[in-house]
Amino acid sequence: MEALRQVGLADFADAYPRQLSGGMRMRASVARALVTRPRVLLMDEPFAALARSPAQARSHLLDLWQANALTVLFVTHSVFESVFLADASW
């Protein structure tokens, strides 16, 4: 339930996949990965299929990254997305 809360899907815990939008399915897959408390999260163009709110998804990913102290390996073809999500503190 904590992972569902972190991705904003706590109210949909009992929903079937067919009842979720594409963005909600993407967040559910992130929640599924967070359940194992990984140190590294691998993401291969996770926002490519999002037509409505990729900007919101990017911001939410930054929040998850900070809250969970994750290392995120993120594959994208978008220069803007890579710069927006990059951490140059190393």
C-alpha cells in the first residue's frame, strides 16, 4: 500500500488493470518495482507513451527519487527530459 501511495494510486488498489489509464498503469509498474525497495531503478523510456502529462510524470519521478534515495538509470531520446532529470551532483 505504501508503494501505491507513493505513486498516487492508493484509491485504485482494488482496480483491475483494464480499469486503469495508460499513465496509471505506468505508475503501477513503478509501484511494483518500489515494493522490493531497490537501490537501482531501471527505466527504459517510461514516459514515451504518455500523451497527456509527461511533465507531471517527470516531476513525480524526481519526488520518488528523493523520497526513496534511489539511483535511477533512465533511457530517453529526449534531450530536454535527460537534462531535466539529470543529477550533476556527482
